[in-house]
Amino acid sequence: MSNSAAIVKRLHRIEGQVRGVARMVEEDRYCIDILHQVQAVKAALSRAESEILKTHAHHCVEEAITAGNAKAQREKFTELVDLFEKTKR
């Protein structure tokens, strides 16, 4: 299974988790149980985000470095810095 296929599979699983949380809310389930599931979804999204970031670094950033294109290297580096700045907010 390719890395992108694994990420898509993970995202589909998260989609199912989110539907499950919506169902719990509709069924007026205990709030703490719902919050536990929301935390699980957030953790799963964080893992998916990490995998996508690793893929980006492995393919896009590595390609810019290998090509020796200084402008592309700066662009990829700036993208990563911008992304990390957004996550701090």
C-alpha cells in the first residue's frame, strides 16, 4: 500500500469516527463519553497530519534539495516554517 493510500485509509477511518461522534450527540449520550471520542478524533487527525508532513518532507523538500535549485529550496523551507508558525497559534 502506498503512503498516500495509507493516509486516505486513515482519513476515511477518521471520517467514520466523526460520524460516530455526531451520532452520539444525536442520541444525547453522556458528554464525557462524547468528549473522549472527540479527543480520539483529534489525536487521529494529528497522526494523519504528521504522516502528510513526513511525505512532504520526503518527496517535495528532498526533491528541491536534490535538484540543487536554491529558489525551490527556500520556497520549501519557507512553507515548512509558515506551517509550524500556524500550529503554534
